[in-house]
Amino acid sequence: MHFALLRPSSLGHPFERRQQPIVRVCWVRMRSLSVLPPALAVAIALGCGRDPRVASPTASETEPSSVTAAGATQSTNAPRADVDAAAGTAAVVGTSSPLAVTSNAAPAAPAPIDARLPSLETLALTTKASCPAKTCRLEGSLLEALLGAPESRSPVGIWEEDLGAGAAVSFARRAEMDVLGLALAGTVAVVADEGKGAGIELAPWHAFVAPGAGITLRAQARPARVVLIVVSAGEALAAKGAAAKASAWTARPAPITAIDLADAPDLAFGKGAYHARIAFGVEASPRASLGILRMSPDGVVPPHVHEKEWEHMAILQGEGDFTQGVGEGEHTLRASDGVIFSVPPATRHQWRSTGSRPFLGIQVYTPPGPEQRFKKLAAGP
């Protein structure tokens, strides 16, 4: 098993793909990098974009580009990323963490961390797109390109959308697709196609789920940033693009729901070293859960497997070694702020933090289920 390193070398239109052999970098012209070809068990997206507020990299590090959609520009810049995918160099992760699924060992004792939610103002994903003005419509060929190549089989696409003041991103109605999101900065209004009025306003740490898509997200008085998550009914997202018109609904499958994660229960365990908050479980979002996971700078997630569910993690803060596979197929990637990775069902994986800062990640399971273990851990002895 090998890792593939993905980054959007440009955001041209139409979106073209150039892929190097496995173990080398795969160059992919797309906006969402949580999808992967069937030959790969895990796709890791590293350094797939750049916050425009950060100083620009050198010319050798980026390939700026843009695409116009409905009068607006979608743009992205991609910095370099380094990977060590050589067999036999995987970090060994302990099996004593309270996050363990398959371990019966006694819990370790990493340092406790503050239970309060941190500020999101300076946190960002490296996979991102921008809509500086007017309306960017995510439908047709643009949405298909965002979701990846036809052979991709991940049921989820994740990226950060940066909106100029008053700018909006709209999703067409699709019965087989849901849209979830988490506001990072500014204020965003979520307006349903069938509704009237200003919609639901989202401030930082507010999350939403829109079953069946059919929404517009509009930045209010100032620019805003939001993490967007597009989820299919279980099939590869890229395979759904051609059915967009045929799957349009007249009645929304379920209501749009929003929550302030500051009001969600803090599911603390490991003597305060680990904290989880669940925004949406199966009741509100039957296709995908949405939550956040925080852990101590010396926290670990031991080797484990989700037999039937995909796990998707977007790291907002933290650094560490992500390892997947067993035996000769075991490989490790060093991941840090902004990385997005997806793990298919029945794939062994583990994490060890290596930095000095607490870890903070947006966690999605498709279908929902594994997130419920955090409630049991928080209620444990």
C-alpha cells in the first residue's frame, strides 16, 4: 500500500488531471482532495492550497490559476509538500490511548488541555477555493471537477471556501447529496432554495447540514470563511455528477439544521487530555456525522479499524505522524495544519502527535456511527 500526495496544481477550466506514478507526487487539477482513485486505500491531501493572508511562496512553489463561474472567480494556490512513504519507516503508535478501538491496555496519561473552544480566526485548511464577488454556482462540470475524477470512490469532498463580502456560493438541488459546513470566520447566511428571508446566520463555530443540497451561502458585511463538506448517498461522489438534473428534488429530504458547537456537550476523557464535540449524528445527518476532536500535544490515537465506515479528518491545528496499513504495506506521512485525509473502511490507521500545540480537527464519518464512542468514553469510569 502506498500513499498518494495530492495537490491542485491549478484550478483551470476544464479541470485536467496529470498523475505521476505512485509514491511520487500526484498532480491533480481539482479543488477537493479528499477523494481518491480505487487503487489507493488512503489519500492524504497535504499543502493543497494557501491562505491568501500568508506571504506568497516562491515561484517554484506555486502555480496560480483561476476559473470563472457565473461571473465570479474561483482561485487556488498550491505550495510544495514533502512525503516520506518508504516502507519500514512508520512511526510506532502506542495502544494505551483511551481512543483505542481494539486495545484493552490501560489508558495513557497525556497532559490535560483547556476544554474551551479556541479561536478560529487564524486557522485554515490548505485545500481551498475563493469566491471574491457575486455568486459562484457549484453545479454541472464545476461541481464534478471539484468532486474528483470518475474513478474516485470517496463519498466525501472537503475544502475551505473563502467568500468576499456579499459573495455567495450556491449548490443545486440533488436528492442524493447533502452539504455540511462549519463557519471559521465572518458571518455566513445559509438560505434554502425553497425558503424566503435572510436564512440561518452562522458565526464561527456554527455548523449546519443541508440534506439534498439546494442552498446558497452568502457572506454578510465582511469576508467570511467556511469549511464545506459534500456527502453522497454512499457511492463515489464523482460518479454522481452526470445525474445532477435527474436527481433534483421538489420537496427537501429533511430540514436544514444548524448548531453552535459551543453549546454542544464537551465529551472529555483521558483525564481531560481528549475532547470531542458532536454537531450532527445519524438523527440529523444520516449520511455523515460531523464533529470536532481535540487532544493534548502528546496525545495518540492507537492502531484501529472502522469496518464499515470511512473516516475523514481535516486538521485545523496540530502536527503528527499519520500511519496506515500493516506489515510491508505500512507507511507514514507527517501531517500538519490544513491537511485533509480520508481512510476507507477496514483500513488500519493510527496517529501520534509530534508538536507542541494541541490537536484540533474536523471529523466526519460516513456513514455515522463511530463518533458515538466518544459519549461512552466521556461517561466512562
